[in-house]
Amino acid sequence: MRKFILILIIGVATQFVFVSKGAGFGESVSGMEEKINLLKDQNQQLEIEIASLTSCSKISGETSEAIFSLSPKGSSDFSVALKR
């Protein structure tokens, strides 16, 4: 009878250890999922910011090209007016 109780206690203790490790693993998975979602949100915000900066620099470059294509060749009056 003592052997049975000892084996039962060891079995319960072993189950307790495995259950507590499983709960800890579940918490760490949940934390990782929250971190992944946070990083996805940050990534999306950065993509939007990069897109807006890229489009602004593209528009600026196109504007500069348009202005300089309007200037008459051989005349420096237009470029002097732009510098003022």
C-alpha cells in the first residue's frame, strides 16, 4: 500500500510539473503573439511613412524638372529669378 501511495504522489507531482510548464509556455506564446501584432502595426506605420516621403520627394523632383524644362536655353534670367 505504501508503494502505491508513493507512486501516486510521484505521478501527481510529475503531472503538476508538466502542467505548470505548459501554462508557462502558453503565456510565453501569448506574449509573443502580442509582440508580433505590435510589430506588424509598427511596420505598417513605417510603410505608410516611407510611401509618403517617397511620393513627396518624387513630386519635388518632378516639379524641379518641370521648372528647369521651362527655362529658355541660353538665358540665365530665369535661373536668377528662381534663386531670389
